[in-house]
Amino acid sequence: MINRLVRRVIGGVFVVAGVSVLIFVLARVVPGDPARLALGPAASPEQVEALRERLGLDEPVTVQYARYARQALTGDFGISLYTGRAVSADIRNTFPATLELVLFAMVFVGGCGVLFGVASGMRRNTWLDHGLRLLSVIAVTTPTFVWAVAFMLVFGFWLELFPIAGRLSEWLLPPERVTGLYVTDALLAGQWRHAADALHHLVLPAVALSLPALGQTARIMRASMVDVAARPYIEFARAYAVPEGRVAFQYALRPASIPVLTILGLELVALMGNAFLVEKVFAWPGLARYGVDTILYKDLNGMMATVLVMTLLFVAVNAVVDAVTVFVDPRIRYRRDS
């Protein structure tokens, strides 16, 4: 296991380095002058050229990348042309908001997706199976922003059950920062009202973000359960009149969850990237929304930092999923050891 994690870390270093080179080159070839966009159309050519020199944009691309890589290794991503603040500060302020949104969305994806998949797979070709499969298809094929707008209109404006903007009500101060996750920080501080309010704000965007991934997880879990349910040891357990619930959750769930674990790891990172649509609709101050804004503004420093953070998260999640998969299915470990 240790050797495998070491290989993952080494491979991850090359992945991050390759992505940094690729996104750096692509950011430089995209049309548009960052200095002109930052200063506006009223700025003189002399002012634009002075800003280009200050940002180092007049130097060769190789020199720019070497300087950027050296600074990025120390946590210095430069100044954002979009916000005028240090990019590292922007990342610290926006990343916890997106992470909290994605983690709560993953609760729905992992919990409801697996449960629906198990129920559908163990009740194959019944009305329950057909109904869950139809709902899964609808969830997968409907874009995230459609769910977000629909939830806002129905549950926010019409029924007025949930708030539709921000992470916390205006009359409440954010809890003391420990993790940056409002619900967690409020619970750690014993501020139950703040925790309940932050959780109330999370429901609509988290559910809207989770539905496509939830439908995909349910479909994959169903297919895996159908495959496992046809194996001899499952038929043997049923022949001995083992309760169906015990067959599903004690004997079939663990081997059937192997492909789902891999998908959940990929879905976590995908949700980080797809969250900008939900964050735009619900005015959620997260990293995904910040990243899209920096791209539209051609803020090279902010764009690079956002992509690097997403890449690091992708590498870390893949390493964790790989370790969990080996732990859940010992056959993988034994096969590789042999």
C-alpha cells in the first residue's frame, strides 16, 4: 500500500507539472491583452505598456513560466487583476465555500445514489426498478443550472421554504474561521443557530448540484448490483432464506461498490468544476465562480491558480480512492502481490 501511494504521489507531481505548463501556454495564446482589460479602454498605450512590464508580460514565455513556477512553489500566485488582491488570499477565501457545497452535494450523491441503485438492482424489472431508472435518466440528462433555477423558483420564490442567495443570512455574522466551512465552524463554536442557518442555505444549491451525479451513481450501482446478484453465493444465500435486506447490504453491497467508489472520486472533482453554474445562480462566493470570472477577465494569475488547485485536488482524490478500493476489495491487493 505504501509503495502504491508513493507511486501515486510521484505520478501526481508529473501531472501537476504538465497541467501547469499546458494551462500557462494556453493562457498566453488566448486573444486579449490582460493589461488592457485591467486598465480599461480609457488607459493610454504608455500605461498599458507600463503594466505589462510590471507583470512581466513583455518577457519570453519560458522566463515567465520559470518565474511563476518558482513563486507558486512558495504559495505565491501573484496579484489578481480581477480583484486586485493576492490570488492566494482569494483562493483561501473562496475554496472553503465551494468545498462545503461539494461535500454536502456528495452526501446526497453517495447516500441517495447508492441507496437507489441497491433498491433498483435488487428489485430488477419491478415497478420500483422502472421508476428509479426513469428518475435517474431525468436527473442525468437535465443540466445542473436547470435544476438550480427550478429549485430557486419553486422552493425559494413560490413556497419560500429555503433562502436563494449567499451562505448565511444577512443579520448573522460568519462564525470564527477555523476551516472556512460555515456549518463546521459554527458547530465547533457552539453556534447552533448559525449552523442551522448555514445548513438551510446549503440545501438548494447542494441538491441542485448533486442530481446529475446522483443519477449517474444510481445507474452504475444498479448495473453492478445486477451483476453481483447473479453470482452463485448470492443465489446460495437466498436458497437458505436469508432476508433480502441482509443479502443486499451484507453480501452484495461491498463487491458491487467497487466501480461506484471510483466514480464517486471522479464525481467529487467534477462537481468542483461544475459548481460555477450553481454558484452563479445562488450567488455562492466559491472558487468555481471565481475561476470562471478570472477566465472571462483574462486574469492569468487567478486562472492558473484555480486550475492548479483543481488539479491537486484531482490527484489527491484519486490517490485516496485507490487506497479505499484496495481496502474494500482485498482481491486487488492479493492479485497485485502475487
